[in-house]
Amino acid sequence: MALDTVVRDILEKAKSEADRITAEAEKERAAILKECEESIAKRKRAQEKQFEELIRRLARQEISSAELEAKKIVLNAKKELLDRAFNEALREIYGMDRENRARIYNKIIERAMTIVSKPRIICPKGDAALIEKGNANVPIIETDMEPGLIVESEDGLMRLDFRFRTMLEEIWEKEMKRISAILFG
């Protein structure tokens, strides 16, 4: 029976060794699982942080984009209002009575003669009669054009544009800041 005892001792030692190895393996497995869980949790926190930052960045971009679009809408509305104001002013000027137009034409000619000694006047058809008789020695050419005058030198090298639209555009450009302040505060 000594052989049975030896076998039993070997089996018990083997079982004891197997239990010890299994316990160590279980401990190692638990440590690996814990490490994996910690790693996963750490990655999850990092990804959540990145995701939150991404959401904040996207929100800032959307807000900036919306603010830019709002500014664009306001600027377009202001431009449209300025265009309407310009066109209304031009309509008022074009619609002035003949007496006022004659007065303005003669002031333009008076001013132009200080710049061009022997001018010729180009005016819209039907407006030649508005120019004073004192300018009888000045050639007047009627043509299809917007209201106002064009004054040319005798040789045609100098041309001064006194059409009402041109003068209003020049004034409009010079006074744009004040016009905007009046319209938009």
C-alpha cells in the first residue's frame, strides 16, 4: 500500500499545486481585468473630455456663423435702405420744376466758365431753353441724356460732368458716414 500512499501524496501535491496556480491565475486575471477597466475608464474620460471640447468648439463656430449671418443680413438691409434713399433723392432731383432746374443750370455754367474759358454745353433734349440768354455765345447741344449738364472745352479735351446723378453720387460718397449716422444712428 505504500504505492497508494505515494500516488495519493503526488495527487494531493498536484491538486494543491493546481489550486495554487489556479488561485494565482485568478489573481492575475483579476489584476488584468482591473487594469483593463481602469484603462477603459481613463480612455472614456479622455474621449468624453474631447467630445465635450468638440461640442463647445462646434457651438462657438455655430454662434460665430450665426452672428456673421446676422451681420450680413443687417448690412444688406442697410445697403438696401441706402440704395432706396439714394434713388428717392435722385427721383426728387429729377422731378424738380423747370424754374429750379434753370437756376441750377445757370449756376453750373457760371462755375464751369471759371474752369473752361470757351465751353460748349451739352444738355438733355428740351432743356436748352432753360439756359439764360446771357450765355448766348456759348454753344448748346441737346441730346438724349439724364438731367444735368456736361461742359466741354472747345477742343473737346476737357469734359466736366455736371449731370445730376453724377453730382449726387459724388456728394453721396463724400457724405456716406453722415448719411449712415442719420439713417442708422
